[in-house]
Amino acid sequence: MIKSMTGYGRSEYSDERLKISVEMKSVNNRYLDMNIKMPRQLGRMEAQIREILKAYMQRGKVDVYITCEDLAQAGRTVRYNSKIAGEYLARLKEMAEEYGLDNDIRVSALSRYPDVLTMEEEPLDDEELWDCLRHALEMAADQFRAARTREGEYLRADLLKKLDEMEAHVAYITERSPQMVEAHRQRLEARVRELVEGSLVDESRIAQEVTLYADKICVDEELVRLGSHIKAVREALDKDEGVGRKLDFIAQEMNREANTILSKSDDREISDHAIELKTGVEKVREQIQNIE
């Protein structure tokens, strides 16, 4: 089943210590453009993250947001820098002696001086971190793919309806074209008989003119190719793979055939159907832009 390039997925996964949240959303794009925003501590795992996500998507501009929370706060410790504290005390003592001031420094005040006490995070265990992250990624990606598949079903139904309408116009033009040639032959005969009333009519000359006219307006090849393209689109819509680029190319070919049919038209009714046919092709092309 085809998939839309528009999707959304979100998940949370936690164990005794970690909670990881993943959110992803996408819009149309010609290629796969993945933008991942995550905490610095996960940066070393970016290649692995991309490898997992590529299994769920082929095209689209995808934004991925990852957050990581240490539930136990076990990885954070307070570090005391005695050397820095000693430097502060020495300088404060010098100031007190130089200006005759009381050295009233207390531990509580000294601890607030820059770099005396610092909060440091101990690195998380990579195996535990990756296991938690992988579960969160896969759950969000499953939702993301399901959303794209649901939207793809709507796109498929809409495209099939548009293809039915296009086939109806193709069928009408196919049936109407021979009638145009016959009508032209009758008009040509009537006009010639008016001009040469009482004289013999050169049937071979009329046949030649009709043949030239038929060649000029003939769209048999274009109609056959257009019908083949419509069939190819139907077949592609039933495939469970990324077919957006292929369908985009077929739509361009369909547009070319529709333009040729319209340019060769010498009949108002055929022109009307050719215009509707071209409009239908444009609508199909617009929808195809949404397919992965």
C-alpha cells in the first residue's frame, strides 16, 4: 500500500533510571531530508538513529525531536575543587591584611564562589542508553509509518477516482475521433459537389484530402499511450514500496500526451473532453507529490 509523505509519531520509553521521548513529523520533499534534534549525550549515536529510521521512510522532510531524562538523578555528582577554594582564601586573606579588614569568610559564602562546587554528570552506560533509545525510536516510527499508511489509503482512493474520470474522457475521445473524420469527409464532399455541380466528382481527390485530414488529427497513438500510463499508475498504487518518484515521471508523460491530444483537436466536443483530461492529469500530478 502506498504511503503519504505526511506523518506524525510520538512515544515515550522508560526503565528504572531513564525516560526517553521521541517525536517525529514530516512534510513533502523530493528526497529524504532528516533533521534530528537531541541532547548532546546522544550525539555519538546519531548514525545508529538514522540507520533505524531509514527503514521506516524513503522520502520526505522529517523532523525528529529526542529528549532524555535521568529519573534517578544518579548520574549527577557535586565536585569540590579544593585548589580553587584555597586560591580564593589566600586572596581574601591578602585583601584583609592589605586593607585592615576582618576576614569574615564562611564556608557557605565560599561555596558560592565560581568553580568551588560544580555539578557534573557521569556518562550513562552506552548499552543501557541505546536499549532505551532504540525502543522509543521504534515505537514512534511505528506510529509514524501507520499515520503515513492511513493517509496513503485516502490518496489512493482519490487517485483511483481521478483515473476513472480520465479513462472516461479517453474512451469518449477514442469513440468520437472516427466520427470526426467521417463528418469531415461528408462536409468536403458536399462542398465539392456544390462547386462542381453537374460535373464528375474526383473521388480519389476527396479520399486523399480526407486521409490528410485524418493524419493531422489522429491521436490514436497518444490515446493508447495515455491508457497505458493510467494502467501503470493503477498498478503502482497497489505496490507496498516507495513509488512517488516513478509516479511523478509517469504523470509528466501523461501530461505530454494530454497536451498533444488537445493541440490536435479540431472538434469542440473533443476539445472539451481533452481540456477535462488535461485538468485531470494536473490533479493527479498534484496528489502524486504527496506520495512517498
